[in-house]
Amino acid sequence: MRQLLSGVAAARGCALGRARMRLPHRLEIEVSTIAADAVAAEIARFRAAVAEVRAEMRALRERLQGALASELGDFVDLHALLLDDPELLSGIDTLIRTGPYSADYALRLQRNRITAAFEEMDDAYLRSRIDDIDHIIERLHGALHNRKAALPGVSGDILITDNIAPAELAQLQAQGVVGVVTAAGSPLSHSTIMARSLHLPLVVGASQALLKARDGDVLLLDGGSGLVILEPDAADLRAHHARVTQVRQERRQLNRLRREPSRTLDGVDIKLWANAETRDDASEAHALGAAGIGLFRSEFLFLGRGELPDEETQFRAYRDVVLAMTGRMVTIRTLDLGADKAERSGLALRQEANPALGLRGVRLSLALAGMLRTQLRAIVRASGYGPVRVLIPMLSGIEELQAVRSSLDNAMRELRAEGREIAAKVPLGTMIEVPAAALALPSFLKLADFLAIGSNDLVQYLLAADRTNEALEALYTPLHPAVLRVLHDVTRTARRRGVPVTLCGEIAAEPAFAPLLLALGLDELSLHPSHLLEVRQAIRGCELTRLRADAPALLRARTRAGIERWLDAHRSAKH
């Protein structure tokens, strides 16, 4: 019987397939004790399971290439890190010895202890890590019983589950899963970002799906509207096929834009840069006509190595990206690691209760001056092969910019003295993602050659809202009057001084937001290569003169609803 199971739109796209149910994971294991003389063997069994899962994580990390390495790598690295957590492992060893319990039951007890502690924390970021612990516990339990952690799903399936980790999505798509429906989740979560990058339709918050659907039922999923139809009728199928045909035509039209300019209806060129992490990303960006690399993340060189990359290793990686862009500018961001990731790279200086507000970004680089010197030398050396500029993350004041400027100047003097071929100038810019940097901008703008607004962190810090916290979903939004005011003020201040500004982050990749960003004065956007053509198409449908004239009305909006009405009006005007 046909039923409508509405949820929240997360990742656009339509899918028709069979329902594949994955019930919420609960490690319900009865009390299980073992004989005293079996303790050593049981500990060995558990340690073998840990080694097996660690190898799975390593193999998965090595398989990730290009854009997937950028999007998934952090999550795989986090799960690998949990396998080395002494709180988890030594606690299980102790339970096996003192119970003496089976490894399965010890795993359940330790999981309950840790998650209970996390649930009592005030910090939403740390509470959200419970899902990561559950994913690792599930893998360990599977390894204890020689059960592969393969996800349920075959070609033509639509997975229905309570929630899903970002790293699972690529595996599901590789198996042929055509869509995902979750009972929980947020349209602003990391999983949603991953699904969009993969063009995998996703609907979240469909709480009734787990109750009403069964394995083998036919589902029709629309990730753009949040609509899920159980056992669609003939009219639904006709509408779906018509929509699929329309999407294919739209994709063909988009492909024609690969070599077209990102130019508004009134003839103004907008720069579309690409975010990248590997040479493969740069190659894709080049093929799609990106103006250059607006954000090259250098973190991948530092994670999962066990030691810091030396100057030569970094230089070769940066040089290869520069060569791949064949003369287009490459913006390399210096290391942006917080304490939650730094431990995996050998850079951790201390444990931190709240990594998002801790020793991360430029703060960590300045605390490790030798590491910063090595990275800057490698970047400057790469400038001998094409245009390069340096971007500082998490800056909050002029002192940090002055310190990095001094280090960059020293690196250039050293390399010239060594006879290296380097650029005459390597521009230095800063991320605007800490509210203090936005407010203090006039005081240090003369020291910056360019700016890059990191919208994801800026929105999070400005609104004091963790985007991974589902309870704050309504609050965490770029469509907040305060966010628009900051974007406008930063852009206007920089424009008056002749300093270019690029907007990075998820809002740059959303075609529907293009009119808003152009109205606020932005004319450079940096986004994932997979979204370049859609945003270019949106820009080509905008009339910049009219948008800028209507900017005062946008800035007068006092609510999210008012901003959405402004956007709706400009979308209607285009049609």
C-alpha cells in the first residue's frame, strides 16, 4: 500500500529501489564469564580483533583518492585513533582479567561506561563522538566473530537506518546502493556533506521509515524535497521517470559549461576557485575550468604517518599540485589541525577538552616554530614552478599575522641565499573564521595580501552552535542576519583597501545561495570541484547590478524567514 514517509531534504537526487533495513545497532550481550585459565587466550583474541580492524582502517585510508580522501580521511583517521585509545583498550583488558569476562561482554561493558561519561558532558561536540565509538565497537565485535563489517546493501537498494557515518557512504555507493534514508541525522551534518559530494540522494529525519518499511519494499526517494514514498503507484513512477530524464538533461547542460566563463547576465566575471587536497583534486578542478585552487588543505600530509613530513616530502606534494594547475594560482593553507587530530600526527602538545576552541590552526603552527619553518620553506620552493600563495587558518589578531609574515620572509631569504629558484613574491593571506578576526580586520588588513572567509567555522563560532549537534539544527544556519552582516562588512572593508576576498565553505557550494553571496559583495568563491558546474550555472543566471541594488533590503531582514523570502524573490525573478 502506498504511503508517504516525509523527512528532511539533505542531498539532492532521485532514487528508485528496494528497501534494505538496518536496525539501530545495540550491543546486547548477555553476561558471559570465562575460566581463569582462558584469560590470556581471550585477551589475545581481543587484541587480534583490534589488529584486524586497525588493518581495515589503514586499507580504507589507502584506497581513498582525490576528493574522497579530502572528505572521508578525517573520519577514517578518527576511527583509527580510537583503536589506540588506552581508555578503551586497557579497560577491556582489565575487564577480561577481573571478571573474568569474555571479550564480547567486556566490549559491551566498556562501551556503556565510555558513552555514559560522554552523555554527561556539557560539550555537544564531545557528546556527538558517541556515534564514532559505536562504529568502532561494532567493527571490533564483528572481528571477534570473523564477521566482516560489510554494510548491508546491494545494487539497487535504498538503505534505511537510524544514522550513518560519513565513511560508510562511499562503501555503500560502491556496492550499488542508490540512496539512503535515516531516522535521525541533520541536513548540516558531515554525512550530508559527504552524500552531496558523492551525488548520493539522502533524506534524514524520516523517523517513520524504520517502523513502516520492510526489507524488499519498493521505495521512491527524492533527496531534494525530503519525500519518501513507500510502494509508489503508477503516477509516482511516471513522475519519477520524468524527473530522472530531466536530471540527465540538466547534467548534459552542465557539462557544456566546463569551458564557459562564470559570468553574470550583465557581463561580470565571478572567480570560482576549487578546494583541493591532492593532485587528483587539482586535475579535476583544472578540467572544470576553476580559476585556481582557493584552498589546498595540507593536513593530509601530516595524518596517519607516525612522523612529521620533512621539507622534501611536502615540497614534492605542493610542487605537483602547482604543476597540475598549469599556471593558475594555488593557495596552500598552512597546517590546520586541532588537538583531536594532532595526536595522530605526532604534534599533540596536550590533551584538550574542547579542540574546536583549542591549540589549532596558526596557534599550533606558532607553538611549533620548527614545523612552521619547514612548511613555509616547502611552499616557497614550490613557487618556483608556478604561482603560489600562503593562507593562515584560525587567525584571531595582528600578532599572529606578523609572526607568520616574519617566518615567511625569513624562509624566502634563506632559499634565495641557497640559490633556489623561487617567486619574487609569495602572497600571504588569512582565513576569517574567528569572529575576533572579522571585528579586528581594519587593524591588520594592510598586512594581508588576500582574505578567505571560512564560512563553516565562522557560522559555528558566531552563533555558538555546533553544526554536528542535531538539537541546534535550527540555529546553525548561514541564513542568520548576524552572519550576513559579518560577510558584508568583511567584504566591504577589504574591497575599500583593494584586498581580494574569497568565500570558502559549504555555502559557497550551494547554487541557491549564489544570489545572496553576490548581493553581499562577494565575487570569488572556493568550493569542492564536484559543485563547480552547478554554481557556475547559477551565477550565469544572476544579474549582479540588480542584486547589489537589492542588498540593503537583504541586510534589513531581521529573521531567517525574511532572508529566505529575499532569496525566493530573486529565484522567482530568474524564472
